[in-house]
Amino acid sequence: MSGLRFSLAEAERRLGPAAIAAARRSVESAPPMRTELREQIRAVFASARTTRPTPAAADAA
């Protein structure tokens, strides 16, 4: 694993309050997920592989 972790606080800081409020309204108005869909999404994330970040020197070349 690359060692990078998701930070909700950092995501909120980067997106800003308006984007966060819009996302929350969207989530609140969505219908609940079916159990089958929830399990499919869980399986996708469980099987995902992480990649190593590209070194900055390679990007500059």
C-alpha cells in the first residue's frame, strides 16, 4: 500500500463548504441502495489494488 490515507477533513478543506453542502444534499435526497448493489460496491473496493505514486523526477522527464 502506498501509505496515503483518505482524510475527510482534508477533502472538505480542498472542496470547500459549498461543494460539501451540495454533496450532502445530494446524498440525503438519494434513495437507499439495494443490498445487492451495496455488496457489489463493497466487492469492487475490496478487490481494488493500489499503485505507487510516480516519483516527481520521472514526471519532469
